[in-house]
Amino acid sequence: MKKVLSGNEAVSQAVRLARVQVISAYPITPQTTISEKLSELCGSGELDARFVKVESEHSAMATLVGAASTGVRTFTATSAQGLALMHEILFWASGARLPIVMVDVNRAMAAPWTIWCDQTDSVAQRDTGWLQFYCWSNQEILDTVVCSFRIAEQLLIPTMVCFDGFFISHTNEPVDIPEQKQVDRFLPPRKAEYLLDTKAPRTFSGGTMPNMFMEFRYKLHAAFERAQSVIDDIYKQFHKSFDRQYLPVEAYHAKDAEAVLIVTGSAASTALHTVNKLREQGRKAGILRLRQLRPFPAESLIDHLPAEAVIGVLDRNLSPGTGGVFSQEVRAALLRKGVHRPVHEFVAGLGGRDITADNIEKMFDALENGRAESSKINWVGLNR
Amino acid sequence: MSKFVAFKTLAEMPELPVSEARMSWNKTGSWRSSTPAHRGKLPPCNFNCPAGEDIRGYLDLMKRGKVAEAFNLLTEKNPLPAVCGRVCYHPCQTDCNRQSFDTELQIRSVERLIGDWGISKAYRPELPPVGPHKVAVIGAGPAGLAAAHYLRQRRVSVTLFDENEKPGGILEYGIPSYRLDKDTLKAELDRVLDGVEFKPQKRLGRDMELRDLAGYDAIFLATGAHKSKKMFVSGEDTKGVESGLGFLKRINSGENIDLNGKQVAVVGGGNTACDVARSACRLGGQVTVLYRRTENEMPAFAEEIEEMKAEPIDLEFLVAPFKIESTGNRLKLSCHRMELGEPDEDGRRRPVVVEGNDFDMTVDQVFAAIGEDPDISFAGGLVYNADWTLDLSGVEDNLRDKLFIGGDILPQPRTVPHAVASGRMAAEQIDAFLKGVPFEPAARVTEVAGAEDVNFAYFSRLNAARRAHLRDELKSSSDISAAADEANRCLSCGVCFECDNCYNFCPDLAVVRTPGGYRANLDYCKGCGICAKECPSGTLGMQGGRAV
């Protein structure tokens, strides 16, 4: 059934369809309407889940760590400072291999105080051992949240689904909401091999000596290494069941492109619009939309990279002193595969600033005429 | 670390950091530096109840819908719930920890509803057969009733003597029927005296002597305090001057008294004065209460004063009559104006005459209600010492050994629940005496759970509208479910009510359910204190050290 939903509403519907059993969340803009809707669904009985009210995001995540340990399916949503407050428990969730699914509605990190969008909040959690997906449409959000439960539960890695605050969270689009039966067939109840059970008590994540700690980290990393094939497989099944296809890297006019821009999130749709315009002018512009930060889809990216194109990366985030995180990741991926090509990073749209079609056209201009720097940040839309 | 698992290969290791088997060998209790323990505090209601009722206990049973069990628990200590639910001055409510939260529990109303439930169901616990012992109880007031009842419960054959036609003493002949209706009283006393032989119109010293009771194995004397104190005012014996207690007894005996259009003066500020004034008012009298101090010093219970003030009764404070003269049909009452001086031995400020301010009142009737003294002159051989202790040296030896005394004869507060407690404890003591075993009264807990012990986060406040009407609603309710609703507000101060919080919150599963409560499994209790912190009633506390 198609309905016009905001990005946040799409999340709530996905959580309902996934038959999540424990939700714990603390309100924070622009995420709040997700947990509000979920509490309504729990209250009305449409979702048979325990909604645990907490006093902070730290407690929200800690609650899910406890709940997920008992073998149930769990969910939370947050943004910016809320995500940062969870930081410590994010490691706990991944180290304990708990398949928690969380939505992060991307919002810039204060200070100065802001509620507007950029991706610095989630990219800053890159090293906590979570899978990270980035969405550009409300339909993709619903589908990704549903798939995330299967991915997380199969890999025993917690999963974060990210999308841009306000640009997506509060913008309405038609969304096809699948039938419950259809989702049930695709996403069976969670089966936990190890679970907290007082009848067969075990100690979880207890004191671990140096003789074993490293091995557990190795196993977690190994799970990340096989993650891409599991993800691909699950999305393939999703495609079969729901007739909607998602790939780790989605290409648009990339094959013959002379300048390719790697993008994530809502900026991808502006970039798509811009590419259409440039193509009409006969310019060979293309885009690659990354859907994942972890696992980083290196192979897929290289497969799609046109051999001769100038490469640009649009980062709506900043690691001060270094640059955009996606640019760093792209560089690292290329080098690891022995591909020595310059990567031009564009930083734009921080703290909710619009990334306009003009901005993106300027990026293509710079890539085409060789004026883009490859050794430092190319700031776009900055008032100098 | 006594069980160390070494994995040879990575594949042997579990995917996540989880123990391969139980970890119960690891006695984490050895890390403990403090230990959960029952604080052993008493709820303030229980602590303050003169009758010794387990109020918290029967409120808990009411919460669980166990009315019969609640009735049984209540009447284990007080056989008169319908009576006390109406006339008790409810000290149980005074320190209720709900006070600081919303409003105190209306315990007296709950007690009344439980008592009335017993009456409406004609509830009667099964009587055990009588054993070999016989006891005489003299005086069928609250103390005598309680003693007779509990002795009979303990298989003793009891004969209850009273000078009046009906049992009840002050309940029947003192307390006005608008406070305690006769039907309720009769119904309750029928149950209380189940299996007890009642002998009416037997007055000690008139119809029988102590020595006539020598055939009984024990004698309990509880004839009360009903000798009205003298005002020591000239003309006190003038016609038209009567003791308040005598007046109440005449009303309660069914005499037709008409005070229509009469000016009535009631002298005194105690509970009897309130009853007399309100009764006279109901009989048509224009009533003025004369009290020599101010309202603050009135010995009557606050609630009785409030109720009296709600009626068309004049209160004259700082007034003391000193002379009464007959003026044909009427009485001239000469009074001093008083003022408050230094505090006397009981801490109340002493009234002092203001010279030159005397005045006269003309009235038709004067009731003196300035207090009552016990009288045992009729008993033969018993004498009061100056400090109101008893000198039994004049009692024959064979009687003295088995003579027990209680109720208002003793120097204790003159309230129904105090008398009931006295009677009940006499029954326990006499029972021990009959069995030839030493009497050991239960040790009394002296620590009371205060508001600081309660975790109010677990309770919800009454809204302001309910709060305003709660007392009146419950007072007028006749629905036992109202008692259950009210009992639901009980905080169970200091006493476990098996909420499972400690059990649920313990991060180490070290709280074990036991019949009627919980115990800490000290092998694994790390002493984190969460159980105590999350104990709503403040039952649990933490004690320093590894052991309790």
C-alpha cells in the first residue's frame, strides 16, 4: 500500500513491520517523531513491543544491550549529541555482538548549538564496530531498516541506518508499505544462539584476559569482512520478494563519465538532477552513490569507477585537520586495491547549509577544468 | 580464577564473549563490602495504634482482595473494628507517611468498612471448644469485652459480669448514638461475646462480692472510670446541675429528655464535654460550652472539636464557673474570666483568674464534664495510692493471687483502643497464668519507618480534587471496595509487600524468593545496593561489612 510518509514515519512503519520487541529511546530533534510514533504504536497495540522510557541516550542503548542479550529484537533512534552520548555503549553492543538496529537522523555536532543536518555525528562513530547505511529516499529508509534486522542478526553486528535530518526526516514522499505477511516471510523472528537465560546461566562479556581479547576483536573484524557478501545476499532476496533493488554503490551515468562525483544521502538527489542538466549540455558527468560506510564497499566502488574519470567526493561532514571522512575512506580503499588515482574532496552543507545544484555544478566544473585540489579540501558554498 | 579455559584454535572460541558453562563457581559475594538487610522498622500506623493492630498487614490483605483474612488479622488484636472504625481517635493516621506526599490514609474508615463487612456477612470465626479453666470478668466495657473475647478464643470458659442491662460499658452508655449507632454496637458485641456467658445487672459490692468469685480460676477486674470529677464549685449539688456522663447514660438508656428552648451550660473541654454539648444540642438545648483555657489546650481530640464547632454550639473560652445558685426555675452561674499563666506539670498553660472581671449567666441546666476518675471503693479491699497505683494488700490472699486488673482503672490514656489493648493483654497474661507458664509480652520494635525511608517514585499521588474529598467520601462510604481502593494507597512503610523489585533489579540474580519474602544469596550478592535503593517500602537497607 502506498502512503505519503516522512522519512521518520517510514522508520516507524519499518520497525512495526519488523515486529521489534523492545524499543528504548530518548527524544532528540530531528529524530523525536520516530520514537513518538513508536510509542503510539506500542500504546495502541499495533506493535507488541515494550517501550522503555529512559533518562538519556546512554541508558537507551544500555537498555537495548540488556534486552538484546535476552534474544529479543531491539530498536532505537537518535541524533547528534544523543549518538555521542551512546558512544561508550556502542562499543559494548558490537563487542558483545548484539544485533541492535538504530536509526541515526544525521545532525551536526554542537558547539555551536545547532539542530541542522550534517553527517559528522554518525561518521564520528565509524570505529565503534557498527554497520552503517546511508539512505537518500523514504522508501529506501523503510526497506533498509527492515533489511538491517536480518543483516545484523545474521552477522551479529549492530547496525545503524543514517539519513539526513530535515532534508529527509521531515520531507514527505510516497512510500510503498509492504504487507505484514510479506515482511514476516522475509524477516522471521530472531533466533539467538547465545542468550541470557536464568535457567542456563552464562556470563556475558565478562572479564577477558589478554590471552583472548584480541581473538574476539579478530572475530568481530572477520564478521565485517564477510559482511558485504551477507548484505548482498540479503538485498538480493529482498529484491526477489519486494521487487526493489539496492546495491552498495549505485551508479548514475558513471560508465562513460569523465568526471564522477561520489555522494551520500540527500545530496545524491541534487547531484542526480545536476548530472541530468550537465548531460543535456553534453558534459560527461556521473555520480556514484555510496550506501554504506561500514562495511566500506571498496570492491563495488572500484568496479563502478570509470577508468579515465576525474574522481570527486562530496563530504557533508568534517574531521577537522583531515577532511571529509568519505574522502578518506575512498582514498584508503583505492590504495588498498593498488589504484593510485587522485581523489578530490569537496566539503559542503555543514550544519544544515543547503547543497544546491549550483554547488554541485561548481564541483563538476572544478573536476573537469583541473582546478580541484587533490591535496586539500575544496570548500564549496563557504562564505569567505 | 579457578576454572581457566584455554582454546587451542580460534574456531573453538565462541563467536561472542560468553562463558561456555555456568560461572557459579565464581562466588562473587566475596567482593562484597556491604550487605542488604531488613531495616526492621515499624510502619508509623502500627507503631501508633494503641490496640496494637497490624494495620499495614490488613491493608496489604485488602489490597489483594482478601477481606476475610484482613478481618481476621485485624480482630487478632482488636475485636471491635466496627466500633473503633467509628469512635477511635485514629492516631494511626497522625504520622502516616502519605501525609507529606498527598494525604494520610483514611485508616479509620478502612477499619470501619472491614468491621461493617464482618457484621453484614455475620462473619464469625469458629470457636474452639472450652477447656477446664473458668474466668470471671467484671465490667463489660472495652477492656472487659476484649479480655472475655480473647480468653474464650483461648479455650477459657468466661463469665462476664456488668452492673448494666446491656454489655458495652462506655460504648453503650457513654458514647452518643450519632457517633456509634446501637445496631452496629449490638451486632459487633454479639460476635465478640460469642461463647461468653454474660451476666447483666451484677454490680460488684452491690449484687456480689469479690469473694463470691473465689470459685473462678482467675478474676479480671475492668470496671472503668466513671466517677465524674467534682467541679468544687459552691452550689454544685443544686437541682439542675448534673454530671455529663450521667446525662449521656440517661440518653443512652432510652430516657426521654427534652431540652427544647432550654439554656444549657456544659463545663469542660474534653471528649465527654463535646459529646454532652452535641447531645444536648440534639435535644433542643441552646448550648454554651465553658472552658477555662483556650481551644489549643482542650484535651478533646481535634476531630471532635471540629465536629462540635460545626454545630450551633457556643464556645466560651477562658471562663470558669465558681458559684451556682438556684433562682426558682433557673440557675445563676457566676463565672471568673481567666487568662493563661505559666505551664503546669503536663505542659499546658495554667488558667489564672483575671480579678474584677466576674460575670453571671442565667441557664436552665448545667452539665459538668471536667473528667472522670476510676472508682474501686465498691470492690472491697482495693485502694488507690496517691499516684493512682493500686494497693491490693486488703484483698484476701486466695483472691489476690488470681486477681488481674485492667482498663481505665489503671493509669493509662482513657481511650477505647487503650482499653481494648489492656483487655487483650490481660487475656494473654491470664492464659499464661492458667497454664502455669511465664508471661512474656512480645518485644516491641521502636524504630519507625519515616518518609525518608520510602521510595516515593514507585507511588502515584492523588490528584488535588480527590484529595479534598477523600476523607468525607470514605467516611460516608458503605462499600468494601472503597476500603480496598484506599488500602491500595498504603506505602507499606518499612515492611516488604513482595513487589519483586529487589528480585527483578538484582543484576547478579542474587535475590531469592522465599515464602513470604526474599533472601539475598550471599554467595553472589556483590553488595551493590540496588535492591535497597529500589525497595519502595524502605524495608531493605545496606549494612556495612560482608555479613549481616
